[in-house]
Amino acid sequence: MNPAIPALIFPAISLLFLAYTNRFLGLTGVARKMLAEHLASPQPHWEAQLINIRRRLHLIRQMQMLGLASIILAALAMGALVNNFERLGQAIFVCSLACFIGSMGICVHEIKLSIDAIEVEFKRAKVPGV
């Protein structure tokens, strides 16, 4: 295996980190605003939304951790391959890909929760379904 192959994952992970960070920052902004409003004037539907936001923030953290593990493992795989540890490099790279795929899988779940959260608001506003 060529050591350049694990390097191909670096740009993808960098873009994912940017996307995950943007999601995290946007979600924390919404959470802070909603918490302030909820503390000033509690609304029953906000509790469900805040629970959803907390769950999503934890998922984003897991996505980031798996992405970080993926990039570290890809770097280790490159090191192993450069030093002629072919089998070890391949095994580490497979682990790197598994972390990358796991991160994207959690991202899909977080997006589903995001859609569930907005659906609560659509139903509350009595917006007709699709």
C-alpha cells in the first residue's frame, strides 16, 4: 500500500471538522437563547427542545472525537507504511476508515434529530405536512 493513500483522508476530515464545528456553534447559540427565554418564561415545548439540543450536542462531540481518531490513525498508518510495516499500516488505516465512517453515521443520526426538533415547531405552528 502506498503511504499517500491514507493521506487522501485528510482533506475530507478537515471539511468534516469545519462542518461539525459550525453545527456545534450554531446549536450552542440556539441553546443559549432558548435557555434564557425558558428561564424567563418557562414553556412546556421548550423542555423537549432543550433535551433534543443537549442530545445533539453530545452527538456532535462524538462525531468530532471519531473524526479526530480517524485523522490520528491515518497519520499513524502513513508512518507505519513509510517504515515498511505494511500489514500494521493497512490495519491502522482500516481502523481510521472505520472511525471516519462512524463519525458520518453519527452525523446522519444527529441530522435526523435536528429534523425531529424542527418538526415539533412545525406541528406547534400548525404548518401542514409535506
